[in-house]
Amino acid sequence: NNDTAPEADWLARLVEAADRHRDAGMFASTLILDRTPQAIDAVGVRVNRLGVATNIGHGSPVTGQPSAPARLFGPCAGAALYRRELFDDVGLFDEGYFAYLEDVELAWRARWAGWDCVSVPGSRVLHAHSATGGRNLAQKYRLLGRNRIWTTLRHYPRPQLWYYLPLIVLHEAITGILGTIVLRSPSPLQGRLQALRTWRYGLSAPYASPRRLSSSEMFALLAPVVHP
């Protein structure tokens, strides 16, 4: 991202990890909050069974973090490394998203195709979280609402989607209403309504990518819902 400052050996550590883990196609840096450099911004992303993506480790202390690589759902693309072969296999970022969750959508696509993601704890980057996008909160939360629904429509494994659909709809309605109240702007609800109006785009990806995992295997990669 344009609001990051990498450490000098950031890229070298990512490349070393890529050389060691030939089966993986995504490599996640450790993003650290620049205003509170003792706190983590993200060591990667997880997606739960409501389709909600969150930064792993956000707000936790930098000290005491695991030093060994771990397998994750995907990287935060504020600072990440991708194999060229992965893009050749599943395509590039979906430009229709413009911003927000485009890295999550690509991670879904890559995971469906069998590509793994590895965290690289020694690859560190300072990140001024939302320094660019946070200037326009209305647009940010409109895009977040729209893009999450698109991603869920496109990638959530069936038939598990039909089981979780009532909870997903309830969650989106509540968060859309609460976001509208807190922001004093209809943008969170507008984003969700835009996603419903353009549901065909949500279902169709601009790149044809293979699905090498079964629905049950993909569902197993989603984190349980701890608190609705």
C-alpha cells in the first residue's frame, strides 16, 4: 500500500519463504501499526462462516508473536508476495472491487484452486491503517458492504451457504443499520443494496479459475463464528 514503510529486509525475507515453501502461492508480511509500533495491524486475514474477513492479530502486542511461519487463509495485501504462477492460474485482482476486500476475494479464488498462504513473521512493515481510504469513510463502508456480499455470493461453498444464509443476512442487516447510525450516513446500507442490484457480477468472476477443493474442504478453511 502507499501508506506503508517496509523494513530493509522485508522483501528478502518474503523471497526466502517462497523458496522454502514451494507449495504455497501467497506470503503474508507482518503489518505493524505505525502510530503504536508495539501493536500488530495484521499478520494475515481470516474469513469466518458469515463471510466476514478480519485481520489476524489486530491490536495484539508485537512481542510474543510466533516466530515460525504458519498457514493462513490469505495475506493482507497491504504488503504481501504472490507467485507469478498463482496469477497465471487464477487471474489477477478483480478491478471491479476498486478497493477493500480485493485481497480477500483473490485469496478465496486461490484457496479454491489449492494454493496455500504462509505467514512470514520476520517480514515487517509499518502501516498507517486507513491513512488513505479513511479520508472518505462513507465510500469505505459502502465498498466494504458491497464487496463482502459479492465475495460471499461468488465463493461461499454450497450447500453450506444455504445453511448459514439466514445468519449471513441477519448479520448484514444489523451491521448495515448500525453502520448507518454510527456514521450518520446511509453508505453502509447503500453498499449492500448495490451488491444486491448487481448480484450477477458477484456471482461471476472476471477470471476463469479452477476449483480443486471440494465444498467441504473449503468450508473447513472458514473460521467458526465466535460471536455473532
